[in-house]
Amino acid sequence: MILPTEFKTKMSELLEDEASAFFNTYKEQRTAGLRINTLKINQNEWEKLNPFQTESIPFVSNGYYYDVNLDEPGKHPYHAAGLYYIQEPSAMFVANLLDAEPGERVLDLCAAPGGKSTQIAVCMQNEGILISNEIFPKRAKALAENVERFGLKNTIVTNESPERLSEHFPNYFDKILVDAPCSGEGMFRKEPDAISHWSNEHVLECRHMQLNILEYAYSMLKEDGILVYSTCTFSPEENEQVIETFLERHDDIELLPIDQQFGIDNGKPEWTKNNLQEITKTARLWPHKLQGEGHFAARLRKKGSTQKARVREYKYSKRQNLKDYIEFARTYFENITFDNLQLFGNVLHSLPENCPELKGLKVLRAGLHLGEMKKNRFEPDHALALALQASQFKQVVTLDSKDSDCLRYLKGETLKGSGKYKGWVLITVDGFPLGWGKESNGTIKNSYPKGLRIMF
Ligand SMILES: C[S@@+](CC[C@H](N)C(=O)[O-])C[C@H]1O[C@@H](n2cnc3c(N)ncnc32)[C@H](O)[C@@H]1O
């Protein structure tokens, strides 16, 4: 791996006698991890089912290292069923610093592809409101797919700039994560392309952008709200110095300590402009000190009094014809109901409790996308399949993850039915929902979304 000369010189000067240990990590294989979705499977169940060779990640519960030479968890049907998220191990450290709780209002401002949002939503147990935002439309689409795969019901995926979002949600959120776009120095082993984009100028451009994004986040945070800032880069300009400048700009912001165990290091006062001692409260994850690619994180609180948020709640339309959905639910659901139903065009959603007004925002997904009202019938959405448990649907087809039928389903092929069902069937892998099929006369027509089908 050929690293930029300027980067090497800079890191050598910064790290002094640690530099050789740091550079040696570039000769080693990258670390890879997966984090299980405890909304769908608990740790004990996972340990019985786990088909991969994994080891627990010490600094995050529910996170596991896997070996990229042995396993490809991204291609396993359990991935399609949303049982886990593939995420770089040190990135898993950040979202838990928010301590997001059920019922809170949380914003993940730079969210795609969704690693940290899916983690936050799990902490929230699907209750409260998580706005998961991404500025670039293509990336926002990938984010929405991951939110759907994880079976999330309380998440609103938006495709907005931080500026526009801040106009809509002043002083609204209990917690905000800014996992900022950065120069990506911690990505060099995972995505060697990041090396070619690196330059000192780019580091400074990123710093400028990060400070801007933080200002918008500040204006959306309510009094006593928690803000977590993180990057996957090493440069002090984007880490310690961003926090230093942000603290200088806002005397109502305080830095909170982060527990530094398992080889997690602290931010460096000597890397700030004014030798800011309290920057030791921030955390640095280094590839030569723990198994992970590297991250920086800071935890902040807004002490100052802000005006009360004046975001209105969503107004439900009273005149909705839900007859076909009600019939579908009566025919197929078992001990489950969905609340806060709202039609947007023909598409039926179950919005999160106390959903804010969303008018004027680009919304890709508001809560759970239940399905579409067609002429005289309701057609369930893929998201609904992934948000259900097998026991909540009356017609369930169980495929074995090791059986060829499972792969055939994920490729979009027709399956042979048992003959005992008629109409919609919930296809599951080892009991975990994968998607829909429609059975008639012993044949199951495949409804797995075309865009997700396996191509080989
Ligand atoms: C580090 S990534 C986020 C990773 C994500 N939090 C996760 O855990 O999967 C930063 C994100 O910020 C987005 N971004 C880029 N420029 C931005 C801007 N000016 N404002 C807000 N977000 C931006 C990028 O498209 C990218 O998706």
C-alpha cells in the first residue's frame, strides 16, 4: 500500500515513537465486523445459529469480528433477513455514546449507508423518533434499504441538507449524531481509493464542512441535548481542533467524558491550537492499539436554555379508505396491529408515535411502509415482511439456510408450495422473514424485490 508522502510525514511527526507501530498496521489485513440486530435475534440465539467463525469485539456489545478470508456474511441469507449489519469494528463504538433511549427524538444527520442509524434504532427498541438523514440521493436510497432490512418502524429517512433540516427542526432533538464526512484516513486499508483522494487541502476542506454541519446540528439540539461528533480520520484538524473551535463558538456546550477502555485512547491536548486539556475527554481508536480501522469521537451536551421546539405533530387525514388493508390484516395477521396509519398517494405507512409534520421535506421512508392500495386489493411491501416475526403471520413457509430453495428464492425463482396455503405467504429462512411469495395450486410466485435479487 503506497501512502501519500505528506500523510506519512505528518503522521510520523504527530505520533513520534508510536509511528512505526501505526505504519506497520498497513502491512496487515483490515479488520471486519458484523453487529447483530437484537430487534430480531438475541445473543444466545445468534451464538447457536452463527454460521461464521467470529470473535466478540470487546468494546461493543453484539459486535463480532469475522475473517474476510473465511467468510462472506454479506452473501448469506441471514444478511437478507436483517439479522446483522456488516460494519467496520471501530465504527461500532460511536452510536452507543448517544445512549439513545426508547421514546426519544434522535437525529442521525449524516447517516448513509446506515451503520450507526441501525445501531441507534436498536437502542431505541423501535420506539420514539429517529430521523435518519443523508444529503446525497443515491446514498439515501441505500440507507432506506438498510433501514428496511433491519425491520425498523420508528425511523424516518430523509434526503436533505443539514441547513434545510435545521429550518424544519429548531431545538427539536434530544440527541444528535454527526458522523461527519471526512478525509477518511481510517479507510485506507478498507477502501484504497480513499488514498488517491487524500491531500492536506482536502483535510482542510473537510474541517470547514464539519464545522458548518456542527452549527446546524447545534441549532436542532434542545436544552440538555446530547451531541456526538465522530470521524473515521486521524487528522487533528478534523478532530480535536474541530471540537476546540466548536467549544469556542458556543459557551453553552460542554464536553462529556467517554469511557476509555480496551485500548481506546484519548484526544490529544497537544494537537489542539491552545493546548485544550479537557480534549482528553474525547476518544481515539487507533489501528495499532486495538483491532479496528480507526475513529475519533466526542460527546457534548448543550447546557444553555433554548426556546421550546415549535415543530407541529403530523396531522392525519381522517378520510382514508383502508378497507382492503383491513381485509388483508384480518386474513393474514396473527396478534399484531399497526397504528398511526397514513396513506401517501396509494402507499400505506404506519408512522411513528408523535410523528412530526414532514411537509416540505424530501422523505424516502416515514416509519414502516406497509404496502400499496391497488384496485380492490392490498399488496404488502417488502419492508412489512422484514418488520414481522414469523409468528405474526398466518401463512409461513420455512426455508432452510443450507437448502438450495433458499438461494432460489433470493434469485427470484418460483418455488414449489406445500399446497396447504392460498394467497400471500411469508417466506422465512430458519424462521426469520425474508420476503413475500404468493401461493396458488401448489406453486409459490416470488415477490422478492427485483433490485435485491442475487444475480449469480
Ligand atoms: C462517514 S459517512 C456516514 C456513515 C454513516 N454514519 C454510517 O454509519 O453508515 C458521512 C456521510 O455524510 C454525507 N455528507 C457528505 N457531505 C455532506 C454535507 N455537506 N452535509 C451532510 N452530510 C454530508 C456523506 O454522503 C456520507 O454519507
